[in-house]
Amino acid sequence: MSTIRESDLPGIGKKYQIDTRSGDKLVIVIHDDGRRDLYHFAEDDPDETVSSITLDDEEARQTAAIIGGMTYKPKALETIDVALDELIIEWCKVEPHFHCVGKSIAELEVRPKTGATILALVQKHRQKINPGPDDRLAADMTLVIAGERKQIKQLKELLHKG
């Protein structure tokens, strides 16, 4: 299992050190001004930097979306979910026969009826992160949804059966 260590850098920001399962060491420094510095260290010398990169806030958020699977999700991960304490983040494909096809998030009353949140709408060649109440769901669209396990189950039922 990978290890993540967090430490404060007074006057600078925060530092995160990730020791990956594969043996790599990655250090991410988040500056108070929004910049992120990433450092990759040599496997045989944990004090020697192999490479580094600096991202501004927007670049870091775009990179996070890519790494987090918001822009592309490998086929092998289509049914996987991520658990963070009680929070579940899951991908759900809208099938053509689902009740929700053609309806907006507001019409479905997603939050009031289930308590879950739709984080993103993903279609071929198009994605919308943080969709609004007027966004409509379409067949073959993949939804990135979040909530507690019970809320996710209720949302899936609402999408499928109404």
C-alpha cells in the first residue's frame, strides 16, 4: 500500500510525500499562492531529484481531473468505486432505456430525492464538470456521482426507474 505523509511548510504552504507501491517517491508542494511543485526522486537515492515540474493552479486542477479519471476512465475501471470514509465516488452509465434520458438534473430532483451529487457528465468528445440543474442527461452518457452508499443506490434507482 502506498504511504502519504503531509506536513506544513510555514510561510510556503503544504508538502505531501507519496511513497508508491511501485517504489517511487513523489513530493508535491502546494504553495499558498496556488502553485504546485512536483518532484520525482531516484529509486536508488531517495534524496536525488530525477525530475520536477511546476504547475499553476489551473494547470494543477486540469491535471488532477485527468489523473482522477474525470476526462477519461479506462475500460477496466468502469465499475470501480472509490471510498473516502463514508463518501463514495462512482461512475454510472446512462442506458438508453433509463427513465432519466432527456431530463434535467433539476427535473429529476437528484439532491432532494437522494442526497447524492452528480459531479460530472461525460460523453464521447465532451465533458462537463460540476453540471448545473439545467443540464440534461442523455443515453450513453457516463455520470460521475458522489454520496454515501445508500444515496448512490437511491440515485441509481432514480436514474433507472424514476
